[in-house]
Amino acid sequence: MSGGAGGEEANIASADGTKFRTYLARASGDRGVVICPDVRGLHPFYEELAERFASAGVSAIAFDYFGRTAGAAPRPPDFDFTPHVRQTTPKGVFADIAASRDHLEKRSGSRRTFVLGFCFGGRIAFLSSAEQPGLAGVVGFYGRLGRREGETWAVPADEAKRMRAPVLGLFGGADPGIPPTDVAAFDEALAAAKVKRHLESYPGAPHSFFDRSFDEHKRECDDAWRRVLAFMRTGDPRTASGDMDRVGSVG
């Protein structure tokens, strides 16, 4: 996926004083999105994605999870993120999202802010509907919906009753880590909590189809991109039309 409008790097401070890396791409208008990466942290893909959002009229900031354990300096491509992922905490990550959102809104003038995430960040995006007040919506790409042994992160369905922001979920139908039963349980929990939502599963698409294999799944990626932009335009996750004709496909 190629980027678009240029962006700017900045190290910003979380509530506990921790400095962490961000990448901001600004657009005109009042829409903005905080991007929660996958387990790799602030990978170049997410910088390009922020630029792509800005080209589509949505200011975007992507942030790194590992300021507390790996510092805020740029890292080599072979950075071993695994031990750092294990040391993240909900308290720390949600504080970093709040700081990123504040930086985004001050630098871009955004007033309708979404949180969007992938994989590890997808679950964080879902949970942000409960943890981050005043969001316009959340988008989770293949965010894990179950719990692994020893994890500190909540199961999204268990938090549905606390969720306030509308939810868009995008899943790979061939993702063994997120079975259809988990998607159905999340949908039922959101419905019971009267949360506006749309959960879309793409038959045959694997985990990480959008960020690691979009060339092989271009049709699904185009549809997902259209749904995301339509949601950010209307505030309704059930809409999915119009924006593709204007900005083109992801690839």
C-alpha cells in the first residue's frame, strides 16, 4: 500500500511522563483517527496508512506501544517486538491513546475522532469504545475476540455493556484465531448493549489480510477501505458507499 500526503514524526508524553513515538498526517476538516498498530508497533506500514487517511480527508496519527520498555528512538527492521508486547498494559496503552488523540486534535483541529486498530491493536480499538470517552467510533481489523492464557486484556464481548462509540469490525473468514463463534458472540453482546455496529467477515481471507497480504486480497481490502471511510464520513458503521469513487482503492 502506498501512502499519500506527507506526515511528521513527534515524540510525545503520556500521562505518566513516558515519551513515545508518533507519526501524524494532517488533512483539512474535522475528522481524525488514532491508529493502533499490530504487534510490530510503529511500523512503516502505519505511517503510510496515516498518510493515506490524510489524502482521503481524515487526519491520522499512528503511535508506538513500546516507549516504556524500548524508548522512543527509531528501531531497525529486525527489532524483536515480542518481549515488549508482553510488557504492555491496558492502563499504559489507553493513556498513550489519550495522549495521541490530544496531540492529533490540537495539531489538526479534528473534532470527530475515531480509534482504528489491527490485530493486537484491533482488540484495543474495540475496547476503546468503553475506555475512551467521546469517540465518534472505533474500527477493529481482525482484533482478537477471545482470551489467551495469561493475558491481561479484556474480552471485547465482556465489555460491550460499557461501550458507547459505534463499532465496525472487519475479519478474515479464514482466520483460525478468530472463529465465527467469537464474532457472533461479540455481535450478540453489542446488540444486547444497543451499540450501533457492523461486523463484516470476508470468506477466504486470512488474518492480517489488509496489512500484510493486501496484494493477494485486493478486492476484500478495497471493500474494507470503503467501509472505513464511509463510517468516518457518516458516523454509521453500517454505511459503505461513495468514498471509493473519490479516493480510489487501497492498493
